[in-house]
Amino acid sequence: MWRILAWTIVGAASGLTSSRRIKQIIATEISKHHTFHSGRFHQNRFFSAVVVSSTTLIYVGLVARFENNLDVLAFSFFASALVVHFFVDLDTHLLLHRVSTKAALLGLPIIVISAIVQHHASRLLAVLIGAFAMWSVLLILERLSRGGLGKGDVSLAPLLGAFIGYLSVMQVFIAIVMSFVIAGVCAVTALALRRITMRSHIAFGPFLAIGTQLTVFVGAPIMRWWLG
């Protein structure tokens, strides 16, 4: 009970920090004319509440997902980065290296320590394989899509693959499939509602964030089901 309460408070504080960071990043990129889209969700009066509540829920989910607090801490840095990527990409169509770099510098060393403490050193190889696998798949898809998938998505792939690879290399591919399925469902729904057209450009980063975060929570049961 106290563990959940503690991480709930940490999640709320992290969400509040992330909401401020997202607004600052978007304002900076707009002032530099670096954005490819001019969404305004970050200006919505409910924006901070959405970021704080979603981050808090994810943190609580991580407590339920992992027994070891080192794993919770590592994946909390990862989750916070995904939240930032989600909302920044949603309004600007940008995926920034500095967001991924910070998450990697903070989270990956903790993963290494956690793997050693729990005598799961083999997971460290899976981290490297996962990073390479996800980067390779998205790079191939980016080349085949001829602009449909952006270079920012490819640059984000190693971070996603590393963290998911720590859980299981197979779950890396589950994350990729899940991201594309969610993107496809949302795109078809938006087309049906006439919110977009066939020529509209849709940021894929938010779907990568959702698909990857969902994989953290449900990737293991999906993998067990798949393997029979």
C-alpha cells in the first residue's frame, strides 16, 4: 500500500514536471521555426491535468508490473520520456534526440544494475539485441514507406527496443505490431469521421509511444498466448 502511494506521488510530480517541459519544448521549437505541425493541444486548459493523470496511472501500473523498485525506477524514466515524445510529436511532428538521450542516460544504467542485482545478466545482451532489432525494422519500413515513416521514428527506435528488449526480444516485435495496429485503427476512424484525408500526414511517434508502453504491461501475456 505504501509502495503504491509513494509511486503515485512520484508519478504526479513527474507528470507536472513533464507538462511544463512539454510546453517549454514546443514553445522553443516554434520560436526556431523547426516544427512541421502547429497543433494546439498543449494550450488546452486541461492539458496539464491530462499529462499528470496519464503519467500517474502509468507509474502505478509499473508498480503492479514490476516487483523490483529498480525496474520501476528505470521504466519510470522511460515512461516519462514516452509521455513527452507523445505530446510534443502530437503538436509539432517532432521527435527530439535530447528527450531520448536523457531517458537513456537515466534509465539504462539502472537497468544494468537491476539485471546484475537480480542475476539476470543475460538480459543485458537482450537490451542490445532489442535496440538493434527495433532500429533495423523501422529503418527498413522508413525506406519502404518513402516518407510515410519519418527519420525521427527511426531515431527513437533504439531507446524503445532497448527497454522492451530488457523484458524480452520477442516483445520488441509485439511493440512494433501493436503500434501499427493502433495507428491503423485510429487512421481509419479519423477517415470515417472525416477528420483527416488520404493526404493528411499523421505523426507516428504517439502510436509508437502507446504501443511500446502497452507492451510493457501486456507484452508478456500476449507472448505466452502466441507461443501457446
